[in-house]
Amino acid sequence: MWSAGDSTGGRVNTVPTLTGTLGVRSGGRVPAQAQRTHSTRRPLRESSGPRGSRTQEDDKVRPEASETRPRRLRELIQGRREYLGLSQETVADRLEMSARAYGNWERGVVKEWTDQKLYALAGALEMTTFQTARLFWLAVDRAPQPELRGPAEQSQMDASSAAFIEEYSVLINAQSLPAFLIDHRWNVRMANSAFRALFRGVSEHPTAMPASNFLRFGLFHPDASRTLEGHVAWKLSMLAQLAASLERYDDDSVLQAMRREVYLDAALREMYLQDMPAWTYGPGADLLHHGDNIRLVRHPDPGLGLRGCRFVEETPRPLQALGLTRITLVLTDADEGASAEHLDPLESYAA
């Protein structure tokens, strides 16, 4: 078993079973037109049941229970095309095929999805890295460039893996930028002192501390908006990542419990079911690969203050084999006047 540094360069908790890698998906019911405005959102009534419990309303609202992978694939292809404002004929021309043949692709009438077809389709629809990966998972149930070795499912690490993690903890703690390791549930398995310094002002919470589970922190911690500037955009990204993980690990009870907790919050449920699916067709859906859409954080150090924050994933193969992903938060200069706190991403993605 292994452990790694705390804020003083010491050691952290022992790691339990580590399996899986991050997945991609878009959850919830996707509207026929991806473009919509914030003003048309319908308020949802808050559940009358006790917070944290399952209710009949919760069961009725769950979209994944009746959805199928082929349906979600069709919705992704059609939704992305409509987001770009392209006709089927235009996409067919880009693919150098007939409009009728492309129409069959969009309806799911495909004899076999090959890598060549999927890469061509991703290019024709100008898909981001996030969307391309999701396209592959929905079509052929694997990543675009699968690793030669799958994630190791083991109850404990062998000696060589434990030694590697010990050495990696020294490396990550030597970094000046916030960095952390996560599993497929976004449980934080290792975090360096710079990461802990960024969130040092966060009050204690039983289930949503940033060094415990990063998604739960952004979605459920009452202090999250103090550090995650422009919190609505952060929550949209985190909901998209939750839906992505659920698509690959739909039987994971921990992820399912997190989704149920989202449904029990009226505002989060509305965002998950109505705003997030359409937003994933744009360029800013994924936390790890969001192009030019830099998030904003407010560092507790007055000398740093508001900073731009770009997620950079850089995971060596030994970590991948353990089902872990390394994320570095690259902090850059940010204009105080451009604070995302005053911007509405629900309006901007519909523009």
C-alpha cells in the first residue's frame, strides 16, 4: 500500500482498491435543439422527501434507466451537428459520402463502426477531444486510442507498484503548481502541498472536501464558490464529468449515489437534465479538455488572488495501469474585471 505528501510534504492516507480510468459521456435527456437560452429554463419543484434519501420523484426523473447506448450515440451525433448549424448534406459532403448514407449514420444504421469512420465523423463534426472520446465509447465501447494494458484490478499493489508510487509522491510534491491524482470516481488519491494551499480556507465538510473527492467538493460544498470563481460554469463541467463517468461505469454504486444527490437538489437537477446535455455539444464541457475555456480560481493568498486555471492531464502508464489520472492545475494571470462570477455560461453557450 502507498501514501503520499500532505501540506508539509508528509504522508497521506493509504489507498484502497484502485480500478478504472476516466470515461466520457453526456447524461440526461438531450433536447432536440442544442441551442437554448437561460430564460427558457423551466423551474423544477424541489423534492419533498428528506435530503439524501431516495424518493418516487427521484426514480421518475432518472433518465439512464430507460436510455440505451445507441440512442445516446444518435443524440450525440445529431446534437453536435445541430449545435454547429450544419445540415445533413453539409456533413455528408465533408465525409465525401451521400446524404442518404450519412442519414443512416445519424440514425444508427451502420453495419460496423470502424476507427476510420469514427475519426472521420469526429473531424466532420469538429468534435473536441472530450466529444471524440465519448463518440468512441458510445459506438465501440472503448477509447479512441486504447492502452495496450487495461487498468489493473487489484486489492493491493505489488512491490514494484508501491515503490513507484512512493517515488511519484516525491515528484508531485516537488511541483509548484497544484497537482493531484484521481480515480474514475474523482476520489483524490494523492495531492501535493500546492493543491492543499489552494483550498486551505475551505471549512470542514463530512463528504465534500476537495482533497477527498473533487467533484463532490465543486457540487456540494457550501464554500466551493469562494475558490471556484464562476461557480455555475464549474458545476456544468463537473456534472458533465459525472455523466461521463456514469456512462462507462453505470453500475458503480458510488457514482449512482452522487447522481441521486444531484437529483435531490432542485437547481442541480435542472442543470443536469436541461442545461448540461446541450452544453456538452459546445467546446467547454469537459474539465480536462476544454480548449480555450480557462476556468477561474481565487487563491486564498492575497498576493495571488484571482487566477486563470487550466486543467492539464499528464498520466504516465504506471498510473494508468493503477486506474489513476494525474491532473495539474496550471494557474495563469487573470483580469479581475473579467471575473466569470458575473458571466452566465447558460447564456454564452446559447449565443
